[in-house]
Amino acid sequence: AFAPAVAALASAEAAKLPGIIERLRDDPTLQVTIRHLAGAGDVARAAVLGNPPPADARAMVERLRARKAELMADRERAVAFARSAVAARVAGEDRDALAGLAEVDRELARTEDALDRLCDLLRPGAERQAPRRTREAVIAIGRERIEAVRAVLRSSGIAGIDDRIRLVPTRFEEPEGDGPGRVAVSFGKAKA
């Protein structure tokens, strides 16, 4: 179980996973299926997170524009460094410089994507898309939760664990009742 819109495992819930790991360790034919089930609190919180008020969206846009300007300056420095490293042909330095440039480019792309999404919130008629954004936020929360559980199972050191974990694709389903969002782990035998 998870608190509304929280993807991190609470310690009480994480304490349940060693039992699952032991069952997998004891029976090499056992597989687990991991599925996300959203709670009513997740949907309510996702509606707020996915649809911030216009004033908040404008403030976030300004912060992201400032971050983009910083990244553009970082990129110029990274390009200059990469050019000099490649020209100097110092072993390994050119590779590190290019990797640094690639990381700045990835961060810049993420920032521009976030800016685009926020600017969409400020367009006329954006409120009509609020239900879609809420569903997308719930799905994103579910994916993160599944990944949190999967990461614990993968860290178990069990040989071939990735082949024994089946993930049910996360999709939006209206929650039943007021219970918390949760990740369900079920067991099955591997097919021969």
C-alpha cells in the first residue's frame, strides 16, 4: 500500500518483500506478476498534481525558463570543452567530455519537454484536458511504484530474476472504494 500519489515504498510495506524474495529463492520455478491498483487518494492527488492552478503553472514556467538558460550556458561550455578535448586527443578525456555534453543535452531536452507541457496548461481551453492529465499522472505514479517493487526484487541477487518478474502494463482504472493505491504481487509457475 502507498500514501496518495507517493511512489516510494514505506518501511512497513518494504518489510513484506523479503518474504516474497525468499519464496522466489526457495522455488526456482516460481514467477511473480506485479500489477498496480490506484487508490481514490491517488486519483484525487493526481488531479491536483496534473492540473496546477494557472498562477502556479506560470511560476513553474518562469523557473524552467531560468533553468533552460542555465543549461544553454552549460551546453556552450560543454561544447567548448568537448572540442578542445577531441582536438587534444587526450585518452579518455574526449570520451568524458562528450558524455558530459550528452548529459547536458538530455537535461535540456527534459526541461524543454516540461516547459511544453506547462505551456499547454496555460492555453485557452486547457481545462478540458484535465481528466486526461489526471489519468496520465495516475499511470505515471503506478509505473514508478511498480518499478520501486521491481528494483527491490532485482536487488535480491537471485540468478535470472528478471526472467521471473512479469509486469502488467499500468493503465488507468477507476478505483473501487476508498482504499489506498497498492502494488499487487501474485505468484505463478513458470511455463515449461
